[in-house]
Amino acid sequence: MLAGSGDFMSTSQVCSELDGDPAYTTVNTVLHRLHDKGMVERRLRGRAFVHRLAVDESGLAAERMFGHLRVANDPSSVLNQFVHGLSESEAAALRAILDGPPEEAT
């Protein structure tokens, strides 16, 4: 949802991208709440708002992972289980990241 090209999407467009048959009003409420949290941008187009993601998805996922590690009783065990659950391609990507030069913080 709202990922990819960075184009603004109407609530109807977001609904059509979601699995199942979510109610328009439910999706609209969630989009407004995400906007209030700064996670979604919105603009008025005609009489309705259009939305797009305002945050970096990979940064959000990484922060969620860090949060779980910070509260774990045994972070090493969590990492061990995570690494052993990776596919071969995911493990190769992780190895390349760990073996490569450190990225600068943005």
C-alpha cells in the first residue's frame, strides 16, 4: 500500500490494492490516522484527499527489529533464530552487507 513510485493514491485506489474487501470508511480512517502520525502525506485533489507514504519503509522495518532486540532477554538468541530463518538469497544479501563498507547514516 502506498509503496513504489511515490504517486499519491486516493482512498479508493488504496482499497483496490488491499487483499479482501476492506470497507472504504475503514481504509479512510486508517489513512487519516497514519497522516496524524506523520507516516502518510496527503493533498487535496478535488474534494477528496490523496495519500502517499511519507516515511522510509526499510527504516521503519529496521527500527521495529531494533525494538525487538532491545527488549529481548537474549538478543543473541533472537539474532541466531533470525539468521537461521533466512533464505539462501537473504543470507547472501546479509553477508554482502556485513562484509561491505559501512553505510553513512542518512
